[in-house]
Amino acid sequence: VEIHGSNAEVECQSCGSRSEPEPHLAQFAETGRCPRCGCGGFLKSATISFGQALVPEVIARAMLAAGECDLLLAVGTSLQVYPVAGVVPEAKAAGARVVIVNAAPTPMDDLADLVLSDSISAVLPEICGGI
């Protein structure tokens, strides 16, 4: 569940429509002007930016997935901000194994089955093993 959205799409800040970013990035490179939607609204990556609220439906989906998963992999998060940090105890209570990958300690490290305190860019390729 992509809690903070994805840069695989752009989203109109006025009407909420989404599309692939490539044509808009090409237009920006050509014109230097901020990409706009057909409705006239500005487009930005479909990610949650600082100050924007998380999407309640996404949080609910994350909590549901945490309660049903066999393995929770928490990557690059301080696990200090709720409600998202709540996925770790939710998964653990449901019997899942928990792996935390973060350069700094988190308040959830004691719940984890494995804590990998290293660079995400170094650890993830090893974990994924060419997936």
C-alpha cells in the first residue's frame, strides 16, 4: 500500500484526475511551464506532499493489509507518526513477522523480528534478490 502515493502518475490539483507523467514531463522540458490538466488545474506527482492530508481510504487499506499479512516490511520510516505507525503493532498482533529497514532506530524496533539498520539503497536489492 503506497501510503504517501506514487510518482507513477500525476494528479490534477483541481479536479483530481490522474494520468501518466511522461507526456507532461516532456511538455515541461520543452516549454519550461508547469503542466496543466485539461480543466486548467496544475498537475503534480500523485504523492502526498508536506502539509497534505493522508487519504483515509488508503490508511484503512493499509491497516486491513497489516492485519492480514504474513510479513510486514517497513522501509525508510521513523515509525513515529500515526496512524501509519500503527501498522507495525497491528501486523505483529495478527501473527505477522515484522522487518524494519531504516538507518536510524525506531520506536517499533522492539516489536520487529529483524531490524536492518543500513542504507535502504544497499539493503533492498539484497532483500529483493533480483525480483
